[in-house]
Amino acid sequence: MRKFKEFIIEKLILICGLASILFVALIFLFLLKEGLAVFKTVSPFKFLFGKSWYPISEPPQLGILPLILGSLLVTAGAAIISIPIGVGCAIYIAEIAPLKVKEVLKAGIELLAAIPSVVLGFIGMVTLVPLVKSIFHLPTGLTALSGSIMLAFMAMPTIVSIAEDALYSVPKNYKEGAFALGATHWQTIWRVMLPAASSGILAAVMLGIGRVIGETMAVMMITGNAAAMPQSILAPVRTLTATIAAEMGEAVVGSEHYFALFAIGVVLFIMSFAINVTADLFLHKRQ
Amino acid sequence: MRRNWLFILAAFIFTASAFAAKDKNSIQIKGSDTMVNLGQAWAEKYMQDNPGSFVAVTGGGSGTGFSSLISGTCDIAMSSRNIKEREIALAKQKGVNPNEIKVGLDGLAVVVSPRNPVSKLTIEQLAGIFTGRISNWEEVGGKDEKIVILSREVNSGTHVYFKEHVLRKNDPDSKEEFAAGALMLSSSQAIADEVANNTAAIGYYGMGYVCARQKAILVAKDKNSEYIAPLIENVRSGKYPISRPLFLYTNGQPQGLISKFADFTLSKEGQDVVLATDFVPVK
């Protein structure tokens, strides 16, 4: 009887484990099935590298290059802002901060992760957007830069907590060895700790970026959503995610527009999948 | 004992609501964001006059309204544009037969900040601005400032109407599009807010949304015509060049509660509500 119980529980857990993979596979298959249908009307090359996105015109123009570049620009901006701050914060928490400060900082960062993105977007819309407009003397503050700054806030908690974890798990004797050789604290951090934790820190950065590229609500509210080829980070952009969110209500099921939105979903899925796999590779290299 | 009473009460409420659902005492209305306020005002008035019936109104855009009517998730679609050929074909495929009821008229106001010196434009100039050919306010008599174009998202009937009637000037063969650099905002309110804070911005929406924080542009059909303000009397007389009809769409000839509601919107009372929400009555 006990063995039987054991058997049932084991199998139940196995099913739970397999279920998540099954769901991902089903979602991807559904995305592919609906998304690939768009290539009946537009060639993959024209879809990925077309420069105009006018999905409801007759005939529709379905080029998503401006959207891809918009997503990449916002993400790159967010990475440039959040990586130095995030990694610096992780070094401070892991190496320098006294215990009490450390506890407060960690709680604060967890709190930052708990702010819903729509709230961040709203705050950005009323505070950051007018600020960006007046600082750079722009015609409008709804720009890629505003989106980048807001998204940097969202990537930071992921980067800090995973990078801090990576620094923390560097064996103690590395540090002791460096000190014994007469290295200063900074030399130890820069020459010993960071290289030893580098794969974990890279994984932290990749996961932070993965969070940014999939973010929708905040970018939709503050990047202006203009589907033009982005000229600079101070111009309005339209991201892949915002396009799906803004247009899914209109798209009639079974139309080219509908299939095109699913194809955008496939592109997004591949992008974040690639990022996650890279992060995973770095993490495994460490072990 | 008290607990028992609570239980009975709960059960009663449950059965009552279950019956309500069965009797089809409720209507779902969905669609044009322009018409949400109007729909809601109708619903309130109607429910006040007919206790026991329930009318729910949500927005989302005219296209959203049609796709819900086609998929059967709403009973009436509100739309600020005619249904497209493609949508009719799709509806027929799903066994839905769209039936059009014209319930009002709406003037589209073109708005700028009150601090912008430009106060009148021709349709030709508007088309130039929104397609990106005119990119500086200086070219239409304003300050030397880059024009920031604000538009609704593509799920909006207002977007489609503006494109067809202003950018393309009713020419079905025209290929004019909004400038790629146009900012797409998700609601009329977002456009109103941005226009109020930005002297270089220009946007458009139903004239019901204009308030003191925006300035409505006077519009002329061409250079030699009179510049007309988006006011109710000018829309009704047909003098204001950018006005459009507002529709309700039902599946086939409306019946029961849906038909009663549709009749109500066209009645004297219903048309008074149209006027009270800054639209123009048809009767």
C-alpha cells in the first residue's frame, strides 16, 4: 500500500513536471500555426525587413522592421542604464554594505519588483515624459528614451538579485587568498570576485533584458507608438509588444492582420527564447 | 438561526440572478470609444425607465465592436463608421447578419493647444499635416516648430474615418497614409491630454471631447470656402466638412429587448440624450 501511494505521488509529480513543457510546446505550436499563415500573403523577407506597418490598409503593408528596431532600441537603452547600476548595486550589497543596510536594500529592491508595470507606466507618463521633453527640447517626451528609463527600473530587481547571488556564491577562500596577497578591497572585487562570478552576472543581465523585451503596458503608455524607422533614442518608437496589445482588439479573426500579429508573437517568442537560452548557458558554465 | 437566514438570502439572490440571465433581460453593447459616453447615457436612461432590464456598455473601438458582434459576445455593436465589406463577409460566414441603424451624427474636431497661434486650416492642409508633407507649423502660419501628429490606434473608427475622409478625401483609389512618425495613442482622452500640454501637437477626435484646455481648429473644404467651427448646428446643416454618422449594428432584425432599446435610441427621449452628450441627433 505504501509503495502504491509512493508510486502515485511520483507519477503525479512527473505529470506536473511534464505539463509545463507540454504547455510551452502547445503554445508555441499554436503561435506557429496562426503566425505562419501570414506568409501566404507576404514573404518572410518582406515581413521582417519591410519598412512600413499599415495593417488595415487595402492591401495591408506588413513590414515589422520599425517595430523590431523599436523593441531593440528601447531594450538596448534600458540595458545601458540598468546594467551598470544593477551590477554596482549587487556588488555593494554582496561585498560592502553592513548587514543592516544590506537587509534594507534587499527589501527595497524586492519592493521595486512588486510595482505593477502599468503603475510604473502611469508614473512615467506624468513625471518622466514632460521631464524628457523639457531637458532635451523635444517636440514630444513620448520617446524611446522615456521607455528605456522606465524599463530599466523593471530590469533592475532581476539583475541585482541574481548578480548578488552569483557574487555571494564565489568561494570564500578566493577572497581570503586575495587579501592574504595584500590586495585592497577594490582590487579583490575587480580582479577576483567579478571574474569569478562573471557567468552568473551575465546570466543576471540576460534575464533582466528578457524581462524588458517582453514588457508591454509601460512601453505602450510612454513610447509614443509611432511605427516609423527610429532615427534616434530621442524619437518615438513602436515596440513589438505594444503593437500586439494595441491592435489585437481590431484584428478580425482569420484576417491577414490577425495572422501578422501572431507572427509578431512568434518573433517575440524566438527573441526571448534566445535570450533565456543564452542566460542558461552562462549559468551552466558556472557550475 | 441567523446563519440560516443568511444562507436563504444568498440562495435567493443566486436563483434570482440565474433567472435574470435566462430571461435575457440584459443587453451587451460594445464598440466605438467615441460612442461610449452616449451608449452609457442611453443605458442609464433606459434602465431608469425600464426597471428590471440591464444594459452593459463597453468601448474598445468600432472594430472591436464588430468582431464581438461576429463572435457573438455582444448584442449590439456601436460604430462610428460603416461596416466593411470584409467584415460583412466574415459575419455571413459565421451566420451573423449585420443590420445597420443610424442613430446620430458626430463632428470630428481637429484640436491644437490654445497657445498655438494657428486657428484655421483647409482640408488640404490637414491632409498635408497628417501625412507628413507639412512638418513645420511655420508652413501653415504658425511658429517655427516641428508638428507633433497625434492619432488614434488602428482599432479606432475615428482613425479609419479620418484617414478615408481627410487624408484620402473620399477617393477610394488614394493610397495616402498617416505619417509613419505619427504618435498612436490609445484613447481620445490621451490625445486631449497631450494636446493640452504640448504647443506643437495636433490631434483629432469627436467634438464631444473638446474642452477649454484644447482649441478646436476651424476647417474649410478648400481655400475659397468659409472656415467652419465644429458646432452642433454646423454639423446638422452639413456645413462642417468633417462629420460622420454614428451607427448601431445588430444581428438581423432586432427582436425583444434589443429591438426595444434600438427604438428607444431613435425616440424623442433617446435623441435628446444624443444632443446632451454633444452629438448631433438624426431626427
